[in-house]
Amino acid sequence: MIQDDYIKFTIGKQKHIALIAHDSKKRELVDWVLENREILKNHFLCGTGTTARLISDETELPVKGYNSGPLGGDQQIGSRIVEGNVDFVVFFWDPLENQPHDPDVKALLRIAAVYDIPIANNRATADFLLSSSYMGMEYERRVVNYNKVIQRRIDGFTE
């Protein structure tokens, strides 16, 4: 596998979707989930802290809750991406307000990019992703084989 430039992973028909929202965007995310309840009920949902609880309470959908973002929830979601347990992220973030956990948010966005995970940062993107034909089928995502990249760096250093 180290010789391959990419490693392929399959996102199943049932997606594992992480739902996250900054405080000023929680109502918008809850409303979006309510509007898309019929689609989302067919997938596995998780989320950070208060967001997960609000969505579960207001939509009656099961949402596995992790810690609040500032208390490590963003990092927990990131670790689930690495483990292969999150396929899709909807993160309504507030671009105009500094957050105490901005480094964690950046780390989450980076790890989603590294693992080729679809991520929606606003309603329009979430709508486009949710209406995609890929939502109802398997999808092969390609992740850069970073073991090969590291091996090239080591080989270049030792030569």
C-alpha cells in the first residue's frame, strides 16, 4: 500500500454526519436539520455539546453528543474522522466572531481536508451537499498516502 499515491475509502450509503454550530449559528443549524429531517433520519448523526442536544430535542432525531467545542468537542469529531467514523461534516461557523477554540476549529478543518471529507460551512453548501446524488449511494474518496510522502522525504534526506 505504501507504493500507492492514494488510499481509497468508501463512504457508505448511510453517512455518518457531524453537526456543529457556533453559538450565533445554532438556531440556523437546528432549522436546517428540521427542514431536512426526512433525509437526515436515514443517516447517523453526531454533534458537539449543546448543538447535538438542541438538534436531538427539537427534531427528535438521535444525535450522539460529544463535548462542547471549547471543551474538546471539535477535536473529538476530528479524531472520529481519522478513525473513519465521520463521513461528512456540517459546521455552521460564525466568520465574524473570534472563538476561544479557533485553533481547534482550524485543526478540524485541516483534518477534514487531509481525509477528503465533505464539509459544509454554511447553509448553501449544506443544501448542495445534501441534494447531491452521492447522498444516496456509496462514494469512493481518495486520501493522499502520506506514508509515501513521508518515505520520500526520508529517502531524500538520507541520500
